[in-house]
Amino acid sequence: MRRVLASGSCCAALVLSSAVGLPGAADAAAAQARPAPVAAAVLTSPAHPTVTGVRTGRHTGFDRVVIDFTGGVPQHRERWLPRGERLRADGSGRVVPLQGDRVLEVVITGADRFQAARRTAPKLPAVRSTYLSPSFEATVQVGVGVRTADGSRGRVVRVVEIHGEHPRLVIDIAHPRR
């Protein structure tokens, strides 16, 4: 015969055997009533690289966009948005206003960014504005508003990953032809 004893509104129950007089029965019942040991959780640093900022600069014949990271350079892809298409923020879908007549979108996957969205307007010959999003599902979005002479797609001269103590992604965009 078994009986279940409950304490108030608590969900835990203690099962007692009818053979209470036998040696070891109380020990078995007490062992069933004890909670199992819980392993301690260990908090560690983020598993993804972190985007720390975007910088721009003017050089002879091209403008440079530098995306800085901690923890390495994550995967990324660059694409020109079709003419007339505007950048839309990941997650919300809201239009991100950028100066320039074309937009270069850089999507960085497997990365974090914990600050709010940030826009700049350096007004360089090619790079007219930038947008850096917070991370959404381990993806960070960078938009670069580019001025071209005729509205055609801008020319990316080179994309370089720099690893080491100060990891970064460097994108050089040619100045518009006159």
C-alpha cells in the first residue's frame, strides 16, 4: 500500500512505503525526496565576433570604409542594391535613409553588435553616408550610400580582410568618374 503526502500547495510529493519498519526503507524514501544536485552554469564571453564600429576616409582615387571587429573577422557578403531600391533595416524592415544615388549593402553573419543603430554622413567624393545596425539574430548590417557620376553602380576597387590584433574589413570604393 502506498500513500502520498502533500505539503500545502507544493507540487513535490513524498512517497512512503507501508514497510516503514524494515531497515533501509526510510533511507530509500528520503533519497527519493531529495532534489538532484544542480550543476553550476559558467558564463563566458560571446561566441561571436563583435562589430565595434565603421570608419571612412578619403584617398587618391577612392574612399575607404573600414568595419572594425573584436574576436576576428566573421563571414560577410557585399552587394549593390538595384537602382532606386532603398536599404531596409533587418528585423523591422524600415527604410534606412542614406545619402547618395546607390547603396552598397554589407551583411555580416555570425557577429554581434550591442549598441544602437548609427548613421554618419562623411560626404566624401564617393561615400556620402553610412549606416551600422545593431545585431539581429547574429547578423549585422552595414549600408554605404555612394555617389556615382551617372547613377550607375559604383566600383568597389577591393575588399580586404585584415586579421590579427585589430581585425577589420576594408572596402575601397572608386571615386565617381567625371
